[in-house]
Amino acid sequence: MKKSRPARLSGIYASDVQVFRFYPDGLVLDVLVKPAPDASHGPAIARWLRRESSLDGVHAARYAAHGGRISFTTPGHFGGGGVEMSGTWRAGRLVLRARDGGRAAPERPFRLIWPART
């Protein structure tokens, strides 16, 4: 009998103008996109938001995901130090809270915009 592997976090998730692309090996790319993207923008974002690209405004970080929890620290987009991100991930649902310089923001749900869920 084959053991099933736990699902790996991968894909492009968006909440308002913040977009994260997660790779199963622990790499996450962080970028701001205006206007706020939806699922129809997912394929276009996937073409340019790639690990091989070095575009201004795209920050790379390493994430840790265990038991439905995720955490990583990414550089701030508006100067200052790193922004600590933590939250939960299950079955394509991602909810993150940012902590920037000791200030915690409310939790935000991120929706999967690529690949499309079927």
C-alpha cells in the first residue's frame, strides 16, 4: 500500500495588491501588483514572476511549513527591516498575519490565483 504524501505549498496567492508565489522547495517570491489581481491574471503573473527572473520589487525568501502552519520573513516593500509572516495553509487556503517592527496586522486570507483549481 502506497503512503500518500502531504500536499506541498505551491502556486500563486493574492490578497489585495500583495502576491506570493510559493515553490515546493521552500522558496517564496513576494511582490506588489496594481491593480489587485484575480484568477484571470494568474497565468500572466506566472509568466513573469519566476525564480529565474530578477525584477525590481520582487523579494525572495525561504518559508517553513509544518502541520498546516507557515512562516517566513520577507524584506519590506516600503523600506525598513523584514516583515515576519505567519499563518495557516490547508487545501489551497492561505491565511497570513504580518508583523512589521513589532506591529501586527490583522490576518488576511490569500486566494489561489494560479494554477487554477479544478
